[in-house]
Amino acid sequence: MAQIEDSVNALHPYVREKLLQSLKECKKQKKFVSVFETKRSAERQNRLYSQGKTKAKAGDSNHQFGLAFDLCFEKNGKRTWEGDWNSVGSIMMKHGFAWGRFFSSFPEDCHFEMTFDIPKASLRNAWRSGGHIACWKLVDAKLKKERTSTRLPFPKSHSEENHVSITDILWKILSKIIVKKIKK
């Protein structure tokens, strides 16, 4: 039987960072949720599919790519799926997560994910060729491209240092000057 992976360390570092920020905010608002499941094995994914608990077979789930997780509520020391999902979902979406409640094929209040607008076929092919790490490389490339093309501060991925370069700071200042001159 495949074990349920509930470790946030199984998530892409950017997803993990945003999840931890979200959980902190949930706690401040007295919404006591915890991570029920993060990355799934192919065996577990196929078992859930055969039980009708998901529409995704192995290789089609963002759980397997380390980009999705399920939450649950904690009440009296026990896990439950009964709780204020509206508040939790709002917090999670504020931090950039897609909420499973709004998925047309299989709505789920407890499911949250980030796919960074990378096509499912690209993630699937990456996963098949190199597992979740290959998917993470696609995400890292997308994050790097976003930071480079917009020149706006964007959280660093696990493969980069956590500091802002002088080039980024100068570019931001120069951009503001140019915008002011254009408006005049």
C-alpha cells in the first residue's frame, strides 16, 4: 500500500514557500488546517483513480509533479474535511494557488496547486522523462523567464540565491524614471 506523503518538502520550493505563508495566515485567522497530502506515487495515484476519488491517472496529476497538495481541518486532534473552506480558499488564492473548488472536471475544496501556466502535456512529458525534478526544472525556467522579462521582483526558486541583484534594483529605478518622463 502506498504511503500518503504529507511533507511540504515534497513540493517545489516556490510552492512550499507560498504554502507556508498561507498556513501562517490561516492560523492567524483561526482557520486550523494542515497538509493532508502532497506528492503522490504512481501507485497511489492509480489507486485513487480506480476508486473514483480523482479523474487523473498516474502521470496526469499535479500531485505527482510536486505542484499540488490537499489540506484538511484539525478539530479536537482529528483530521476532517468539514470546515470553512471559503475562508481558507480565499487565503490560498490570495497567495497564488488555483483552488480545486473551481475545477470543472473534478471540483474539490481541499485541493490547491500552482502550475505556472505550464501546459499539462509539458509537465507530463517532463515527469515521464525525469520525475518531479524534471517538472521542477520547467517551473524554475518559467520563474526565471518571468523575472527576466518583467524585471519586477519575483520570488527566487530553490536554485538561486535569495538576494536582489544591483541590476534588478537599477532597472526598477530606471523604469520608474522612464515612465515619469513618458507621462509628462
